[in-house]
Amino acid sequence: MEVEILVHIVIDLEMNPVSKTFKDVRRFTTDEVIEIGAVKLDDDYNLVDEFQCYVKPEYGEITKHITKLTGITQETVADKPTFPEAFQNFMDWIGTWDMTLYSWSNSDINQLKAECKFKMPKYNIGKLEQQWQDLQKAFDDRIGLHSSLALKHAIGAMNRDFEGTQHTALADAANAAAILALLQDDEEFFRVMQPVIDLLKPKELSQSIGDKYPELMKLKFD
């Protein structure tokens, strides 16, 4: 009898704001996906595949702010598929419903819910949502942090350099996947994270640890 293997998918989206000239559209979604990046992990949380695609927005061109943040220009997406095709390509790449999806915060699933409802109303996004987990919350809860830690600061807390360029979807997904893998081993997680946990003990933080302790990125843990 063939055993079903659970697939772990870590996804990241980059978005562009819907132009304010499209007031009717903004009632449904204020942003559009312009890049999908994801990594696929096996049962042992080893990387087995990658997915990346740019997506052409339909309701406004790429803003200067988004280009500065992500490096994505209007020329980058000019000949790329629109959201329905790109999203279907992503689901075809996953290739199974025996999976768990993860993202750093719930902003990505919330974006997919809004954009699918507007652009793909027949798609059952609720099924996907049921298999989604907030990796940021899992990480924050594990170290006892009561505020949201940015991905780059979580990577820094692990005494790792951020691999690739921040705010590019595939790099963000790959770095988040490293955190997911570490979360599977309690002993190793607490060995790596103990300096940060000790730092949190004096008082509860009301802001990002990365904002309050910028030197965290430079720490070298034993």
C-alpha cells in the first residue's frame, strides 16, 4: 500500500496597491499580487522544489515605492500572466491537497482570499485556508514574544544571515522555511534561541524586538 507523503509549502507574496482610480475594485481588494514565491519541503523538512512567478496587475501600474521595496518594475510584469493564470500555475505546481501551507503572518492568505473572491469567484479558497498556518505566530509563541517579529529579525535571532534579497518572494519563502525546519526540533530550537529568550525575560515587549534591539542582527551566539 502506497503511503501518502505530506507536503509542506512555504509561500510568500509581493503585492502592489490597486490604483485609487479604481474605487469599485478597492471595495474588494486594495492590493494585487505581483509575485508568488514558494518552496516545497518533504516530510523531513528538506527542500525539494521551488516556485517563482511574476504576476501582471490589472488595476494600476507598479508604484515607485513597490519598485524600491521589491525591485519589481512595470517592465518586469508587462508580459507575465494575470492573477488567475498565475495562481492556477502555483496550485498545479503543488500538485496535491495532502499539504500544509505556511506564510510569515496571515497577510498572504488574506490577500489570496480577497483576490480570489474578486477575480476567481468560483474557486473554493476556503479549502486552502483550512490548510494554512501562520509561521510568524508559531515562532513568536514559541519564544514567548507577544508582538510580531519581522522575518529578517527572526533570521537574525537564529544567528543566520538572510539568504537572498529581502522582499523578493522566493527568498522570503526560503528563509521562512529555515525557521519552519528549526521549529520541528525543540532541543535545537531552544539551544539556538536561548539568548533571545533570556533577553525577553525582564519584561514583555510591546514592539518588535528588531526595532527595540537592532543590535540583535549583529549578535553571535555560542
